[in-house]
Amino acid sequence: MIKPAFIFTDHAVLQRGKPVPVWGECDCDSLIVSFAGNSVPAEVRDGRFEATLPAMQAGTRGELRFVSDSETLALSDVVVGEVWLAGGQSNMEHPVFCTEYDASLVADDPDLRLFTVPRRTCYTGETWGFHFEEMQAEETPWQPCTKDSALSFTAIGYFFAVRLRKELHVPVGIVSCNWGATLVENWTSERYLAADPLTRRALAHDAALPAKDAPAVLAEHAAYQAAMKEFCLSYNAKALVEEQGVHHYLRHCGPNIPCSEAAALYRRPGVLRESMLARVTPYALRGVIWHQGESNGRADYPDCKEWYKALFHAMMADWREAFRAPELPFYLVQLAGCNLDGAQKETWVPVRTAQEELGREPGCRTVISYDLSEADNIHPAQKQKMGERLADAALDGEYSIEKPWQSPTLAGCVKQGDTVTLTFANATRLVADADQVPAGLFLYREDGTSYEVSCRPEGNTIRFIIPEGDSAVAVGYGRRNYSRANMLNERNLPVTPFYVGLK
């Protein structure tokens, strides 16, 4: 019996220009793995095998063959190209069919290939769930992109891939590995979480919960799964989107979904690292695109920004080890804004700041999405723009194709009398969006109150007047969990949220 890891199927995409690990299970003593004229003996031990194919050029095609003394297994239509993993929570999970998108970009493309890591916990192989549509933990092979398969695939991942295909002219494969409402620590091994006092908080919290393998917990989980399965089999998300429209559906996503504390089993530290990510490591990748952070906002953590950065550093180190890629790059989407339940919740602000700071570190870049915010929607509908901004950042960073991906960032703040002048990098001209009325700039007082001020962009600067006698101590843009912030540079890239003191 030869059983390659489940990510090796017909239509698979192998990463170009890098050694390609190929692994799985077998009951033989020796095994040869071959592809496109390369034959490599596998190391076989304790019922498992692994071989490493040499680096190959994009466009190389053929059968991936596994040959033992008693058996031959051949996978057809395997191709070499660019492979990226799309990770995170619901905004990465968000499928194309419930977004605003250019319909001409959703089309058949046999060299754009899609793979979904089944969403499952450590406790069952059949994990029913619901977010934008019903889902189940079924193993499915690589899919050459068709219009139908694209519509249910991660929208950010799909439009990222479309842009890469257009620019690189090579096969592209996207591995979708994400789950709504998840935390960074769910995707990080306990060994890495234990290595830092900040990240150990996640383990301490988990230790206070009921044992995850307790019979009562597993019984509750089984009952929840039965109720979720019944719900999913009776629900047609695509029909509702067509009937209600994208925005209505997103604001009322999943009415009357079964609820249970057992639903949170998959949110225990390290669980998805072992039940999902580990199943595709060490598959050869070019990099990771990531949209997550909504669930990691903690109002009770005064050091939430540093906490999130520590968690993300632990996850990146863990994944780089698992994928055997010490410089594996991560491309992040900074959180948009959302005025949940009509209240100004500030829990996302430190996470957003952490993401912006992470993007300045080696091996990590962050694209800004605050201009795509929707006041009453945690899932902004304009995922196409997010995917394309990530693609431009990756084209610039990984493929040396110069692209305008960097948003304007605050470079200087000068106060002279009652006039404040803000200067921005990555911009020669700042403009307001289609409304033509600049918005989103707030003054902050020592007592924590704030108010919006009118401003006037001039080239790459913004000027405004502090009202006479006002005790403003700082100025911020996009600092709130949600505000209408609409300033862009000449390339239609949004100003990066900021907060700076006034002297």
C-alpha cells in the first residue's frame, strides 16, 4: 500500500526553484519517487516515506510516480509553478460568491489550481461547520480552477492568484488553510507558545478549561456536530446571496446557527496547528498570505499590541521550521475597521498597530485595508482589492516586479502655533476618495476624549488648525475601531492608520 500525503493528488502544483519534499505512508521496504525525469529513492521508516525532488523550472509537467517492488501509483497532470498558502480566520475563509468582484476575473483557468485543507479538530474526522456557507471536513484533491470552484474558494486567495497568473505567466497553486474566529495560538504549536512569557498566557488560559478529551466535552461536541450537520444540509448560502444581495447576507450571515461551547474545541492552543497545518507540512511553498486578528483583540490586556506581536512571531517561527523554510515570507492584511453593535470597540486598534509594525520587519509585509471598512460588517465585501494588494506586495517582494503596494505612512508631524502639518512617505499627492471631503482625522485630549477635525491635503502633506484653547495632545487617523477614513495617495492606496503626540 502506497499512500502519499493527502496534498499529493492529480493536478497538484509543485513549487518551482526549490527542493520539493514528497512524503506519505507505505508498507514496503523501498520506494522510488519520480517526476519529469527525476527519480529519487525515498527514505522509508516505520511505515512512512519521504523523498526530495530537486528544484525544477515552472511549467514542468508530468506524472508524479511512486514505485515499490509490488506497487506503482501515478498522479496525473502535476505541474511546477508558484505555491502560496492562504491562512487566517473568517476574512480569509470568505468565499468569492459573497463578495463584490469583477465577474470577468472569475473564469476557468487550468493552470490556476485550488486546494483546501479540510477543517477539522483533533477529535473527529467529520467536522461540520458554517460561516459563509456549509462546510465539512472532507478531503478533496487539487482542483483546476473553474468558475464554480472559484466561487466557493477563499476570495483573497483567489484574486491574489489571478494577479500572480497575469504577471508571472506560470502555473499558480493556492493552499487554503483557514477557519473563522480562530486565534493565532490555535495555529501555533504548544512548544513555541511555551517559549515566551507573553505567549504562555494562551496555555495558562487553556489549562483552566475542562480537559479537552473529557467524555462530557466530547459528547457535547458530538451532539453539536449532529445539529450542525442537520443545519448545513438544509441551508443554501449561494441562493440566499442571490436573493438578498451580498451586503444583506454578510450582515446576517448564518441565522439560527446551532450554538454550543463545544464549538470552541478547535480554538484550543495548538489544535489547528496539529489537525490542519501539520497535514501539509513540509510542502514546498513560496510564501504565506494571512488575514487574521479580529479574535485576538483583548481589551483586558494593556499590552495587547506586544502580545499579538509575540504570538505572531511564535507562529512564524513555528511555521518556518515546519515548512523547512527559515525565510518563509508572510504577507498580512491589516484589519479593516468595524463599528460592531453600534459601539466604538477599541480592541482591534492595538492589533492593527501590531500588524503595521510587523510589516516593517524582515520577512513580513503588511497591506492596508482600512479604506475598505464597513461600519456594521466585520467581513468587508471588497476582498478583490485585498487580494490584489497582497499580490502587488508579493510581486514586488518575491519576484522583483516593481509594484505600487506601499500605503502612505506618517513621516513627520510639526506643530507651529495652532497649525499642525503632517508629512507622508509613499505619496506625492494625497486626495480624498470619491466624496472629495477628507475624513478620518481626530484630535485627542488628555482625558481620552476625541473629535474629528477638518483638514486640507496639499501634495504629500495634510494641514489642520487646532481650535483656540483646545487641550489636544495627539492626532490620530483610523485610530478608532471604525471611522470613515478616506484619504488615498495618487495610486489609490489608503493612508496607514496612525497616532502621534503633539508637541
